[in-house]
Amino acid sequence: MLAMLAHAAALAAAQAAAPAPCPTSPAPLPAMLSGWRQSAPVAAAQNTRGVSRAMLPIGTSVRAALHPFAELAFTVPPPPKASSPAAQGGLFAFSITRPGRYRVALDAPAWVDVVAAGRAATAVAHGHGPACSGIRKMVDFDLRAGRYLLQVAGHEGSSLTLMVTPTA
């Protein structure tokens, strides 16, 4: 009897902690994330020579086809935890004209680095997207105007939705 009560209490606690189901019609996103639902396909580059064909539009998401980790040549090596044999990733380029805080949003876990002049920018914030948005991870960087390389590593699938957008 005690075991049944403990099981019932554990089940009730799990149900209370579970997120509410998402509505059939998704809620509107904040203005800075409004381009999330407008994905266009893009193939990730395997190295910096091919990155000009993997340009990311600012403020619009892309559905990126990734490559096996062993086929990638990163400018800045990702951490060992992002380099499992099953991991996928890729390189992308993006340019910004106004300095400020920019957010990289992903629909699944992966390691991201924003690289300029051979050095990784320091992330200034991490978080999750709005509930039911499909955005699983967000990482913010303070960037100057210029061209950047976005490196993605450690994803466990062959594709990933991602977006670079200003936060303000």
C-alpha cells in the first residue's frame, strides 16, 4: 500500500512539473524572433573555403543540412564534448552592419561559436526560447559591425534550424 501511495505521489509530481501542451496555433513570437518561422534551406560548409555558399540572413531562420564531425575543419576547435563520433555540425557566414547584441537561436542542442579574426567571441547570455516556439537554445554575443563565422558542432542529427538576429 505504501509503495502504491509513493508511486501515485511521484506520478502527480511529474505531471505537475510537465510543461503544458502547446496550442494548435502557435503564439506570436517577439519581434526579434519573428523570422523564426520563415526557414529557408541551406547547406553548411565543411571548411572556411566553402563558407561563402553558407551565408545566413540576419533575422530569418534556416534549415541547415549538416556534416559528420570528422569531415569538418573548424577555425576554433570546439570542446571535446562536442566532438562525439555521432556528432554533426557545419560552418556558416553572416555579416552585420550595426554593432550590438546578436542572438543565435537553435531548435536543438548544439555547441556554437561565433568567430572573427580567428578568435571565438565570448557569449554574454544563454537561454531557451519562448514556450512552444520550437527554439530550444539561445546564445547572445556582443558584436561589432563586420563579417563572422558561425561554427556549429555536437548536434546529434543531420539538420538543424538556426537563426542569427539582433536582440534589440
